[in-house]
Amino acid sequence: MGLLTQEAITTATVAQLAHHDTKKIIRTGVITILLAFGGFGSWATLAPLHGAVMAAGQVKVESSRKTIQHLEGGIVSQILVKEGQLVKKDEPLIVLESTQIDAQLNMVGDQLDIQLGAAARLEAEKAGANSLKFSPALLAKSKMPTAVEIMQNETALFNVRRQALNSELSLIQGQVAEIKGEIVALNSQLAATDKTIGYLDEELAVNEKLAKQGFVANPRLLEFKRSLSAQQDRKGEYFADIARAKQKINELGLRAANLRHEYSTRANTELKATQDKIFDLQERLRVPQDAMQRQTIVSPVAGRIVGLKVHTIGGVIGAREPLMDVAPELGDLLIESRVQTSDIDDLHLGMEAEVRLSAYKQRTTPLVKGKVINIGADSLIDEATHIPYYSVQVKVDAPSLKEAGDDIKLYPGMPAEVYLLTQSRTAFQYLIDPITDTLHRSFRES
């Protein structure tokens, strides 16, 4: 009896202890669960999580590649560069054959030189000069046979025309000199006549006194009067001859002036027509001159030759056909990425970004910081996939790139992954925002 009671007591005690341990375990588990959910809830509602828009990108020079083309195309004469070669600004890259352009230049140039020579001659004739003064453009070609021949021909023509004018003027001057000699002779005869008239006047006066005294007969007196009248008539004729001679001199002077005027006027008229021709030829000459300048294709910027497509001397290139690219060596490097159109609302200028350079090992290469410096104004279409996208440019932070390692460098064309850091949100917001947006749209539709 005593043993049974002791066992019962022991059994009851064990049961009580077991019940107490079970309650403790349950209580501990509930507390643990509450703490876990509470901690998770606190973390979900309070801890910020950084979002990011992911985009594939490529390293590019801020001043983009320059595609080299030719306006007209042509036959390749020289290839002066190789793939990857560094070139300076305005350095020749390719030279095209210029046979046809040379022929056109020579033809129009010769025509222009002819008119320039004629213009120099006509200018001299218009001014009444005694020699020619050719233009600097023509004198610059003084060692070229064609230009020399033009200047010789124009000089000869100038001399012939000038000589013809001078011959006519000399003839007139001879006539004027002859007439002036006649006037001198007439003046001498007039002076002699004046003396004769004076003598006759004196003789007549003496004979008139003698006639009154009866010593001279009247017929003798009349003879003296006739002689005096004849000399006076002769004097009048001399005056008339002198007047006619002077009139002839005036006429000859007017004729000489008219010759000079006609000579100058004709030269001026021809000069205007020649100047019109010169202007027209200069305009025509600009076309082959411009084409000749383009026959040597030069680099628009300093940089490196990329994608050279011309390799054959004598080969033909088409008009506006891409020949090569020049990737500028100067200028900052940036990442150009393609962002889906659905993510464009999350982007803004100046937002932070992180860049993973895919060409380097991900385990040893940290993310490089950067900032968005440009967002495309409109969406573009990928030619391969036909999927729309926005072009977003990210400027890499130089100190961050340096911290990534001395051997980490950016090169044009290098692939990259871009993480555009959006506004931070809590985990709870990430869970609840889709539900909130759905309810918001539902209420708007209803």
C-alpha cells in the first residue's frame, strides 16, 4: 500500500513536470515566432531597399565616331592609313584619281586666263596707258607655257591697236603742224602787206599834195589808190586764210579727241563683256576646284581609324559610301545604354548609376559609380529586334574608376551593364505597391 502510494506520487510529479516543460516550449516558440515576424515586419516597413533599372550598354567617346564618306565617289589612287592607325585632324586618308577633274580644271582655267589677259589689255586701253599690267592670278602662272602665250598675244594685240591709234594721231599732229606752218607764213605775208599798205598810204598822201599843186596827173593818183586797195584786199584774204587754218586745226583736234574717245569707249564696252565672262568662268571653276579638294579625303578630327573598308588601289568607291570611321582620341568616355520604354518614368538627369564592366572579371572588378548625363528625347527602334528603347548616357566617375584598379580602363566599344539606381523603397512597399496600383486603376475604370 505504501509502495503504490509512492509510485503514484512519483508519476504525478513527472506528469506535472512534463506539462510544465511543454507549456514552456510552446511559450518560447510563440515568442520566437512573434519576434521573427515582428523583426521581419519592422525590417519590411522600415529598412530602405535600393531599386535599379538594368540596361545593357557600351563604352563610347562623348564626341562620337566620325564616319568618313565621299560626296561623288571615284577611283582609289592612294590609301594612306591602316586599321587602328592614329591620325591628326585634316590628315590625308585616301586620295582619289583626278584625271577628269584635271581636264575640266585645265579647260575652264585656260578660258579664264584668256579672259584675264584680255581684261588686262582692255583696262590699259581704257586708261590710255602705254603698257599692260596683268593680274596677279595670271602672273602667278608666268612659268606655264599657256599663260605665257596668252600674255604675249595680248601684249602684241595691245601694241598693234595702240600703234594704229598713235599712227592716226601722228597723222593728225602732222597736219596740224603743217597748218600751223601755213599760219606762220600767212602772218609773215600779212606783216609784209601791212608794211606795203603803210608805204602806199604815205605815197598816196604825198601824191595827193602834188596833184593839188598840179605836179601829178590824176591818172597817176588813181593808180596809187588802186595799188593801196589791192594790198588791203590781200590783207583781208590773209586774215581769212588764217581763220580757216585755225578752224582746220580745231577740227583736227576734235578728230584726235574722238579717236581717243572711241578707242577708250570700245575698250570699256569690251571690258564689261569680258568681266562678265570672267565672273561666269570663276563660278564654273569653283565646281572642279571643290571637287579637286575633295579628291584628297582628310580626317575631320584627331583619332584612330576604325572599320577601314577600302583596301584596293584602283578600286571604285560609291557616292556617300562609308569608307571608315575615325574614333576621336580626345574627349571623355561614357556609357551609352538602352533602357526599356516601360522604365523611362523612373529615370531623370543626374541620377546615380553603377556600371559593371563586362570585359573584366566580375569577382575581382567592383562596380564603378556614375551619373546620368543625357536621356533621349524620344524612343528609338532597334533595327535587329524592332524593340523600342530610350538611349541613356552615363558619365563614369573618374575617382571611382581609379579606385577599381590601375589596370581597369575604358575603351570605345567595350560592353557594360548599367544599373540606374531608382528611389529607395521598403520591402513592404515593394509588396503593397502592385496591389495599390491595381486598386487605383480599378477605381479609375469603374
